[in-house]
Amino acid sequence: MAPSTPAPTAQDDPPLYQQVKDYIVSRILAGDWPEGGRVPSENELTREQGVSRMTVNRALRELTGEGWLDRVQGAGTFVAQTKPQSEILSIHNIADEIRARGHDHSAEICLLRREKARAFEAKLLGLKRGDTLFHSIIVHRENGQPIQLEDRYVSPAAAPAYMDQDFTRITPNHYLMQAAPLSEAEHMVMAVLPSDEERRLLEIDAGTPCLLLRRHTWSGKRPVTWARLLHPGDRYRLGGRFSAEDRDRD
């Protein structure tokens, strides 16, 4: 599929359900709605945002699937609490992983364009709302089979030549490690059910669970990228290796 590369000013307004999702996530990231706290009801959000209840329901349902919210029958919707995790993951180039197994890596660029930062992306990347950022969506394949859907937002200040790269030849990871050497990374792994579009891109059946890795990286004090890396659960495993020395330091 050919990449989408509209002019910097060409960006359609996101659909209403996405605007509601952006609003909720921005409130969570700003600390207005703390972990474990109850978020407004569907009726309250419907009135506040001026949209239909169906739109709000879709936004809440998708944010629950993405790990931002927990919905409890009869009790309401709550900000998801951070789940315990072990710091065993390191940053790897997926193309190198695939080739190390003796297999072929290929990439399909589904989206590559400049966009205006929404509230939560701006906060994560140290930008102002409406500032330009770079957005890419890439499907990585192993021997022709999709194993990762990479949805990535990048700060232009940290990686100004991002849009000029051929990501069918090198991965975003490869370029970013050179343009903005990694100094810190924050990641969270969870099990999710993908959206219809994500299932289509990953070529998986409805109901197939996926592993989602959310990753936020910095180079020095500068935020570089915010990415969602989605993997079909039956095709990919996340793991790592650490030494006793690493364990003792922790």
C-alpha cells in the first residue's frame, strides 16, 4: 500500500468518538482523573461533549480495550490502575529480530504524514496543542505474515528528517536510534482486543487477542516518540534476558 503523504496543513478533523477519546486521555495524562478514580458517566460525557451517547459509548469501549479505562458492570467506568510489571524489556529493532531467526522482514507503510498534535500527544511529546508532529503507521511482516502494527508519533524537534526516510528499507527504530540516541524509555505491556481496522491490517480473525506494548522514549531531556506496538498474541512473544547483576541493582 502506498504511504499517505498529504501536505502539512491537510488533515481532516478526527471523528467525534476520537475527539471524545482524546479528551478523556488528556484529562488522565494531566492528572485530573487519577488512577482508580471514577470518570464521568456516559450521560455526563454526552452532555458535556455535545455528542450522542453512542459516540461516548464507543470512545469508552475502545479506551477500555486499549488499557486506559476499566469498566465495572453496575459501578461505572474508572481510570485503569498501573499493573505491576518487570523491567525486562529492552529496545530492539524488529527487523533485526526477524533476521536473527533466519526469516525475511518486510514493511508496509499504511500512513506517513504530518499532523496537528492533539492534547494528549502534545503533552507526551513536549509540544503545544496544534503543533506539527509526525505520524506513521507501519505493518511489519515476518515471511509475509503480519506480526506487528506500529502506530508511532514523533517529535519533529527530535527527529527532523523522519518524513524523508524510506521505511520499507529501514525501520523507524533504526533511524531514531541514530537521530536521537535513546537515554530513557517507559513501556507498558497489556493484553487487548484490537479494533476492526487493526484486525484488518494484522490479518487476524475477530476475537483474536493481541499484546500491546505502549512505549514512550526520550533522548536526554527531550521526548522523542510515543508508540503503540500491537502484536497478534498467537504469532509473537515479548520477553527479555537479565543478569543477576541487573537484579541486584534493582
